[in-house]
Amino acid sequence: MDLATRKKVFKERFDQIKDVDLLERFEIFLEIQLSDEKIVAYTVQGQPLTKEMYAEKVKQTLNSVKLGGFTTIEDLEKEAKSW
């Protein structure tokens, strides 16, 4: 299949997308792919992260931990026992 045909098929399938989250992931992916930035990681939801985006996520996580935004193993064990 040549490039023009592949693009046509892709566009037809793309037009069928009804999930806003999926569309947003495509937008982010396309924006990164067409820029000079490289993807270095993905979020749990599958969103690509550039080096700068990844560094920012790490910084946010470390700040959250400093502010007590975490669960200890002991708390998880207590929670698991209550199930």
C-alpha cells in the first residue's frame, strides 16, 4: 500500500473517533512527532512525555511527597486487610 493510500485509510479511521481522550492523545503524539522533541516516557494513561514534560512530572511528584502526598506500606496493608 503506498503512502497516499495509507493516509487516506488513516484519515477515514481517524474521522470515526468519538473518544475525546483518544483524540487528545493523538494530538499530543502528533505535536511531539512533528517537533524536534523526542518522547522519553509515557504516562500510565499512555500519553507521551518529552524530556521536559517528564522532568516536570518528577518535580511535581517530589513536591507532592514532601507535602505528605503518599501512602505508607503499613497503611496499604491495613487497607488491604479491611477488604
